[in-house]
Amino acid sequence: MNWIDRLVGAVSPEAAYRRVRTRAAMQILRRGYEGAKGGRRTDGWIAAGNDANAEIGPASNRLRARARDLARNNAYAAKAVSALAGNLVGSGIIPRARSKKEGLAEQADELWSRFNTECDADGLTDFLGLQTLAARAMVESGECLIRFRRRSMRDGLPVPLQIQVLEPDHLDASRDRDLPGGGFIQQGIEFDASGRRAAYWLYHRHPGSIQQITGRLPQSVRVPADEVLHLFERLRPGQIRGVTWFAPAILKMRDLDEYDEAELVRKKIEACFVAFVLNGDDGETLGPTDKDAAGHRVESFEPGMVEYLPAGKDIKFGQPSATAGYSEYMRVQLHAVAAAVGLTYELLTGDLSQVNYSSIRAGLIEFRRRIEAIQRQVLIPMLCQPVWRAFVDTAQAAGLLPPGEIQAEWTPPRFEAVDPMKDVQAEMLAVRAGFMSLKEAIARQGYDPNQVLAEISATFGELDDLGITLDTDPRKATRNGQAKPTEKTNEQTDG
């Protein structure tokens, strides 16, 4: 305690204690995290302590609009959207029905194959195409809405259900209020008293198109939550809406666009000035002349031309300056952009000049781990599984499938191998060592293990009927790894 503390303590011991405690806390803070300190280095750094929704709400519309503008006009942004959607969905995440009831899974798979081709409410693609559309919207806009459209049996659909993919603009974010009974509406999403999603307030048409045609905003309607899927990547606890994946890179990509444009314009301006004549008169020319549309004199030079200047005249040719460090600077900045959107630099730019086989393979490991996490934690539980449940429930209610529990096992597309032979050999060794099952190895290739094994069994059965055996028949657990067709002897055939 200093003398002021002792003086205050004589009057109010409690106040003196608070002074000493506060001063000790400040000393601890000064010894703690540098990022929490004040001073010149952190002046102007405003970091709000709001929750995710308070930060997303005011910024979502502008972030979404700027990200879409980049995807339309920036080559790297367009490549990022297509690369991420292509790796997340590829040719499609395919379901395989599973049921303990005999024959039920096969019926569900057969009905799904017909539903898959007719499920688009817009009638333009199948469910695999809708997956890609939803993934693109999630990357570009941060979120996507999928609405179930119930149909009548008179419509002639395999299952009276269709799916409509909507942009997040359909969500009426202006609705924000408390409801009787403890519920509330936040950014257009209605929650009940226990915090579960109860409904979505949606515009029946895109508000941008309606406002452009009529000049006024439409009225939103309440749609029950079991009729809507909300697809987004949740980054913080309590987050109810998504943010564009370009958010950390929007300003950097815009600045890079302007920098690149400035370099291009500078080069074009330098190329416009071929030569500068010193001490020249208005009537003097160096070669053939012409006039442009504005009446200005335009001189031209020809190969091998020799021109003699009067005494006292001089000419200097323009020498465009080289752009030092342009390529290296762009490469460093694009590395940061790739990290922000979750891609590797090579996938974002297509530039493979800085990598070899080992480095690009190591770089793809982390990227593929992120893609698998999004597939298993976002796309499948928030899009694929709910659509399967709605498909099964609707089909059973319509009498198209018998009652019984039908689950789905979803298989994402396989990643193309950098060196297929090495990857296949590694999986063969893993299967033989017992680190991986044969079904798991087949599933990692993007195929249905049961279907593949059934086809293999049928193929070897046909070969048996023809009198041909293969040393690699998996039913005999042969491990020599070589396919060697052999003819059966007469004794074997007779036996």
C-alpha cells in the first residue's frame, strides 16, 4: 500500500482494499497477453465482444453481395467457388439404403433412383445437381435454404415430394421480436421457448426481383421448420446463420484486383508513347502521318526507316519499365487468399510450378481432411439425411414403401489419387494387415461395397461355369496378387 492507500484506508478500509486489488490486477494484465495490451500498435483496433448473431446480422447482406460480385468478376473467386463445390460434392453424395427387413432396402434404393431424377421442383436437374447448387450457395453466400414441396399423387411423380433450393435472400431478416410464451424471432428464424427452430419467415419470391418489378418489398410468410432445411457451416456456438466463405479475403481480393488493373493500365499507357521529339516544330514529322477521328496527327514508323533530323533536333524513345516483384507479390497474396477460403494455392490458381510430387501430396492431405469434415458434419447431416427421411416418410405415407425402418449410408465421391498405383498398393497392404476392411477400402473409392462384392462373386461364378479360375478370386483369399487364368482339367471338371 502506498501513502494514498493508507490515507484512504484510515477513512474507508474497503475502498483502500479495492484500490490495491485493482492495481494488482492491472499489473497482472501488463504481464499477460500482449494482444490485450493498449498502445500505439493496437490503436484503432476495434474488437467487439458481441455474439455471432449480433455480428452477422448487420453485415450479412453486404458481405453476401460483395462475395457474389467477386464470384462474377474475379477469376480467382470464381475458381474458388467451383473448386470447393466440386470437391465437396463432385459427382454427388450417393445414398445406399439399409434395413433389417429383408428386401426393404432394395425397394427403397429402386424407388430412390426414380425419385432422384424427378425431385427438382424447378425440373432442371436431379438430387445430385441440387447438392452442387446448395454447396455453391453455401460457399458463395454462406448459407442456403432447401424447401420441401409436397405434391399430389395426381402429379404422376415417383414420390409426391420435390425439393426447391433457395438463396438466403428469401429469409426475412427484418423480423426480430419476442413472442408470447417465451419464443422469439431472430433474423427471420422463429424459435420456441426451448430454443428449437419452429419456423422460417420466407418471401415467396426473391425480394430483389420483386422490388425491381414493383418497387416495394414483398410480405414474408411463416413456413414450419420441418418444411425447410438450413444449410450452413456453424463456426461459433449459438450461431444461427452462415457467413460467406470469402469474408476473410474480400478486401484483399478487391485490392488485388485494383492493383492488377493499375499495373495493366500503366503498361498500356507506356506502350502508347513510342517516341518523344525534342525541340520539334509543329510542321515537322518523322515519317508518314495520318489523322485520327478527333483530327489529331498520328505518325507511324516502318521497319528499316531512316530519317534525318534538322540541326538541334533530338528524339528519345519510350522505354517501358519492368515491374519488379510483381509475380512474387501476387503469389504471396494469393497464398493468403487461398488460406482464407480453405483451398490450397495450387487449386486456387492452377500454378504447379512451385511443387513436386511429395509437396503437393502433403498439401492435399490437410485440404482433403477439411473437405471430409464438411461432408460428414455439414452436408450429410444438414442436407442429405433430412432429405432421405422426408423421402422415406412420404413414400411410406403414400403406400409406395412398406412400413419399417430404413436408414441410408451416404458415400461421398472419392478423391482422385495423385499416384493411383501407390494408393492402391497402400490400401491392399492395409487390408492384408487388418488395419482396414475390404468394404472400407471399396467405400473409400466411392463405390457401394455390397454391390461391388456381389458383382465380383457373380463374375467369378460365371467364370466357374465356363471352366476358368483366377488365382485372385477373393472368395479363396488368394494373396499372390497376380491374375492367372487357368483351364480346368478334365478330372476337375468331371469331379
